[in-house]
Amino acid sequence: MGVGTLVVGISLSAAVLAESYWAMLLFLVIVGAGYSTAQPGGSKSVAAWFDKSQRGFAMGIRQAGLPLGGALAAIILPTVAITWGWRASFLVGGLIAIFGALVFMLFYRAPGSVLPVARASEGGVKKVVLSRLAMIREPAMKQIMASGISLISVQYGILIFTVLYLHSRLQMEVLQAATLLFVAQGAGVAGRILLAAWSDRCRSRYFPVMVCMVAVIVGLLVLVWLPLHSTLMLGCLMAWLGFFGFGWYGPWVAYVAESAPADKTGFVLGLAMAINQLAIVSIPPLLGWLLDISGSFMLGWSLLIAMTLLGLLMTIQRQGENNESDRV
């Protein structure tokens, strides 16, 4: 994780030297490669240090740092770019990443109870890779994928289209709509901590994730069908969608970490997050295309509702199968 963050920082700092689109693209690809270690690596570190009674809360605090960091970057980096130019904003971001990487590598120590993982021989590498990829067929992994894909799609749908929807459909000023999105993000920070802490107390770590799926379905239905013209009511609705539509990630990551075998935690986290990335890349252009061909947001919101409902039904079915197997 520390090395990956260091790669991010160095690449961002070096991007100030880019003189063409392709050079900048190359630097950003390297940034993405380094960043890919941060989520699974950080989550694995939290899972290693905290037992089940505290893991959700700790994971929630860590995950809350992501939107908080994004909010700070949204405030600081544009100001730096306006004042000193875009190269300066890349340099500031890179130096912050380098500082964070060095602090992590200097002070982080793995808990003594973690056993070293046996390395596979060269002849067994293919077998190990295939056995790990076969984990996709595990019941817990199917739950993880069903909920992760649907909820990450809702999250990015809210992030990208809420301001446009409120401005175009409800004739709200852009600044006011952006403020409501900020309310959703703030509620999401609280949700990531509180929902993850709740998962520590639940009989099932996955139950809060299911609650989030139900809650976002209800919230999106209200957003689409009820004539909300009160700013206060819209604010409450956006807080609801933010709390559950962004907050789901805390308990979800904790569930992923606990579902993985002890020697495969990092791989399972990386696999689950890679699958989520496919949704992150594909859903925004799909929603935009639906808006373009229909001239209405209804198709896009309906798609998100349908995806979440399908994921919820798959989860309920899987839970029922697990209960049946427990009784046999």
C-alpha cells in the first residue's frame, strides 16, 4: 500500500512535465496503477489490526476518509490551479501523496499475530491463480458482487446526475443543487462510520448492506415520483440517499474482509473492488446515453432502481439458501 501510494505521488508530481495529451495520459495510467493498491491494501491492514467486534467501526472511519479527502481536494486544488496553474495543483496533490506514503511506511507495522503466507512455487502459480479466481463462484462472493455492483452504480449515479437532475427537472439553481449534493456527501461520511459501527453489533455483518439496498430503492422512488418542491424536504431526501447510498461502503468492505480466507484477504478485496470498477466505468456513460436518447432522467433512475432491486432479490435468495443449508 505504501509503495503504491508513493507511485501515485511521484507520478502526479512528474505529470507537471507533461507537454502533450499522451504524456499526461501515461502519467495518469501510472497513477491509477499505484492507486489500485490503496483500497485493498488499506482494508487488509484494518482487517489485520482489529477483531470482529471493532472491525466495522475501524473500516468505516477509514472509508470515511475517502470522501473527506475528495471534499478537501475539491476545495484546495482548484484554488491552487487558478492561482498558480494546473501544474501546481498536480504538484501539490503529488507531494501530499508522497508525504502520506512515507508516513505509512515509517510508522505502520503489521500485527505480530499475522502469519506469513506461504509462497507458491513457479509450477504452482497457475494453479494458485485459477483457485483464487474460482472464488467468484463462492456464495459469499456472489452476494458481494450483487450488492457492490448495484450500490456503486447508485452512488455514482447520484454523484454525477443529481445536480443536473435538480437543475433541469426541478428548475433549481446550480449552486443550490450542488449544495444539496454536498449534503448527501456529508451524510455519506456519517453513514460510512455509523453503518459500519452498527455492523459490529449486528448478528449478520451483511444485514446493514441489505438495509442500504432497501433504503436507496425507497429514496430513488421518492426522488422520481413524488413532487418535492420544498428545499427542506429535498435536503432530507438527499441526506437519506447520501447516508445509505454512500454509507453502504463501510459495512460492505468489512463484510468482504471477513468473508475472505485469512491468506487471501488482499486478493478478495482487490477482486471485489475491481468488479466494482467495471460498474464505475460503464454506468455513467450508460446513464448519459439513456438521458440523450430519451430526453428524460426516468430511464436512468429506473435502471438504478431495477439493478438494486435485482441485487437485493439475489441476496435474499442466497440468504435463504444459506439458512436451508444450516438446517440440514
